[in-house]
Amino acid sequence: NRSILDAGWGVFLTILRSKAESAAKEMIAVNPVNTSRTCARCGHCAKENRPTQAEFHCQRCAHVAHADVNAAKNILRAGLALRHVAQAA
């Protein structure tokens, strides 16, 4: 696992960035910290929001979703925010 983290992700991101550029698409790297614990609806972040590996249930607003879908929405939101900041600068 450690060797994958050391070498694999850097190569993967390089290839992904190249593929995106060749398809005239934009790739924005987002810090994934707590994206699977944060509610995509209300923003509440807690370990208890992930009762199982596949399930997301917000303890504050009762939003229920598949954990991966919820995290993907958070990553998309973070990427769009970074894009907006870069365009404003």
C-alpha cells in the first residue's frame, strides 16, 4: 500500500492531466480530506456521518446518500471553488 502511495498517484495524476489536456478538459487537484465525512447538503462534518463504508447519513440534517456519491459531490464543489478562485485572480 505504501509503495502505491509513493509512486502510483504521482504517475496517475500526470497521465490524467495529460489525457485531460488532450481532450481540451480541465483537471483540478482537490484535497480529499474529510470529503467522505462532510454532508454535501448542509456541510456538517463528523465521523459519525459514515455508519458503514457504503452509507452516508448526516447526523445534523438527516441527509442520506451513498458515501461515494456524497464524497464526489463534495469534491466537485471544492474543485469548482478552486476554479472560481483561479479565474478571479
